[in-house]
Amino acid sequence: MTTIASGTDTLTRDALAVLQPGFTGTSAPSWLLRRLGEGLASVGLFGRNVATSAQVAALTAQLRAERDDVLVAIDEEGGDVTRLEVRTGSSFPGNHALGAVDDTALTEAVAHELGRRLAACGVNLNWAPSADINSNFDNPVIGVRSFGADTSLVARHTAAYVSGLQSAGVAACTKHFPGHGDTAVDSHHAMPRIDADLPVLESRELVPFRAAIEAGTRAVMSAHILVPALDPVHPATLSRRILTGLLREELGYDGLIVTDGMEMQAISATYGIERGSVLAIAAGADAICVGGGLSDEPTVLRLRDALVAAVRSGELPEERLADAAARVRALAAWTASTRSKPSTPSSAGSAAGSDVGLVAARRALTVTRGAHFTPVTEAPYVAALTPVANIAVGDETPWGVAAELRRMLPGTETGSFTGERAGAEALAAAGSRRVIAVVRDAHRHTWMAEALDTLLAARPDTVVVEMGVPQSPPRGALHIATHGAARVCGLAAAEAIAGA
């Protein structure tokens, strides 16, 4: 059983319990183990903490030796956002690919298998799925992380994902409430704003969250976005109207409310993480996610002390902090209880077993053959037209089709190109080889569309692979939309290119 260090008072234990910090390294630092003994109840894992699945399992065992019911959270959406496979790319397609297939049984099976792998590593809380509707195709941070732009499609797949993940004993954390899809700003950098009126929000943004709640999601993550129709002053993470009035009272949600990362600029640059954390708990949040960028003991102590000081000054009601801590411990107790039970596949089953990710990626492909199509039979040149990395995805995760094509067509060469001369530079590098142009959200990058113009004018037999949200009309001798840049999406596309 968990033993709390003597001398740690109830208020301090509660303040530690509501924090979900990160740390550096592939084993637990001594300060983290010490704070677990004093009341810390959650830990967040990021790509920097992952080397292999066996190493993650050893790390989580180390944490549970100190506190047996610790919540170990990770941002493992599959698709473009992976932490468990950060060095290789995900074995599972992301939401947009699953939405393109539109088979809820498949979505449930994918989520179950992903959850089973997380549980095997000792991870019991997944900051997923994204229930955001991709209604703004210029959105720089959601895109393929969304199941799509159709409200009912997103709702049914969100519910399926929650069911599949939790059937493996891993708590789902549906995000980003009340909906981050209709934004043109990344909250990692600034405060996004959604100006939709209340009827639109009710009929669009909130529908997938209602579905997730009905499916029993154990956690919901708030968004750092300003929605004036709901609260003209406070972003959702700091809004009592949104977290308590809307999510708790109107939607009837009784599970854990987790904030998005408090070090993101939308909060840290406007309120500061200490002040922001106090306001979030006061508004109705139960757990403070921090550690994507700030990952040290001083950060944890600063936040703990800020919460304690807010209670003692009367700014934060002690019962609100106690209630938040109780919700964290309740979820921890649920996850601890699931460890003693075998994984229970949903009605979708796991007929595809460990191959379900590749099966889904293959089914998600949209392949269009043009007038200049001829099969690719010799080693081509892969020109990756590479946008600036999305901070939510990270720039350490490989993507594309080159690695997979090399195995099928030995001698395949590749290069990465960015900017207004990308097309000309790619042509020069390709020489006489057949060109495979790989893009990501070409509709959002003028230079990328112009590079395709250059390539296709000179080489009409160019193959185009769109690994983002396909918005532009199909172009090229062969156009393949993968609906995401996971490793399995690249593999499925390479199979199509090579005629496998």
C-alpha cells in the first residue's frame, strides 16, 4: 500500500496530489520518488523518457514501488503524436485516418490494442483522444489529430476510441474541451479564440464531448482557448463558467478534469503557471498538467506552494482543493483495480491483433491515378517537402515514405526541402530518377503548393503523397492521401507506390 511520509500535512498532500509533472531521464529521479512519498499522485511521461517498451515498464515499476496507485500519464494519440514510438513513428494511424475509414469497430479495436500496449508498459492514463472537430482547415495544431470535420463522425469515433482504450484498463482523457478545432492559432504559442455563437458550439463543438461522457470517459482535458460565447474573460482552463457550469453541471460530467500543459504560452505568458494553476483549480480543474517543457523539482515545489498559499489566503477554497485531490485519487484507485483484471476486448474484438494498425492504415488510403501514371518499378527519388514541425507532434519523430520504399525498392534516395526554391532544388537533386513528392497539409503552405507546380510541370509522372489533411484536388501521376504521417501510414503508401 502507499505510505505517505509523516510530517506532510493534509493541505500539502492535496496540493501535490493535483499536479501531473514531468521529469527528464529514462529512470525516475530521486526527487520525484521522494515527492511520491509525500503525496504526489501522478506523473507524466514524454518522448524524452522513452527508450524501449521494456525500459518504460521498468520505469513505471520503479514509480509503483514508491506509490502503488500512481497515475502514469502519456500523450499517446497514435498517428502523428506518439511518445511510446517517438524514435520510429507510430504503429497506429491517427484519428484522421480512422475517420476516413469510418468504421467504429476498427477505431475501437485500434484504441484497445494501443491501450493494451500502454498497459503492458505500466501506463494507465492516456491524454487522448482528441474530440476536436477540424472545422478550420487552417488550424495549425489539430489537423490530422481530429477524426474529421463532420460532427456526427467525430462524435461516434470519439466514443468508440474511449470504449476501446478503457477496455484495456487505460483511462481515456478526452480533449480539448470545449473544442479546439475552429482555431487558427496554436495555444503552445499564443491564446487562440473561437468566435462561434452558442448555438454553433452546442450543435458542433460540444457534441463529441457529450458522446465521450456517455461512453464513460474517465478524464477530460481543458483547452487554453478563449470562447467569448461561453466566457468573454477567461480561457476555458481558467473558466468556472466552462469547467464547472458547462462541463460539470450542464453536461453532467463527474470524472477528472485535467488541464492542458500549463507551460504553454497561452497560459504561462498571460497568467504565469503559478497563478494559472490556482485559477484552474478554483475554476473546477482537478489536475494540473505541467512538464512538457518544465520538468524539474523547483517547478513542482513552486506550484505546490502557490496552491497552499492560495488556500491560506482564502483565494482558493480548501474544500475545492480537497475535492480535486479526491478525484485524482479516485481515478488512481480505478486504474489500480484494473491492473488485477485481464484486458477485456470490446465488441470490436482484436481479430487483427497486433496488425490492426497496419490494417487500418491500408484501409485509410485514398489512391487516385492520373493520366501519366505508370508503375514505379525502379528506385525513385523521394522529395520530402517539409513544413516547420508542429510542437504538439515534436520534430524528433520520423515521417514519410522513404525508409519503407528503400526496403521495397533498394537504392531509393531522399532529400528534405523547404521554402520558395524547394521545387527547383528537388528537381536538381532527383536527376533522372522518378520523383515521389511527399507533402503535409499542402493547402496551408503556399511554398509547398508552388513546389508541386514546379515538379509536376517538369515531371508529369511525379507521384504525390499527401500525409496531412487532404484539401487540394488530387495531383500527380499517382496521388495518395494517407490522412496522417504515422509510420504505418508511410508503410501503406509505400506499398501502393511499389505495387505491393
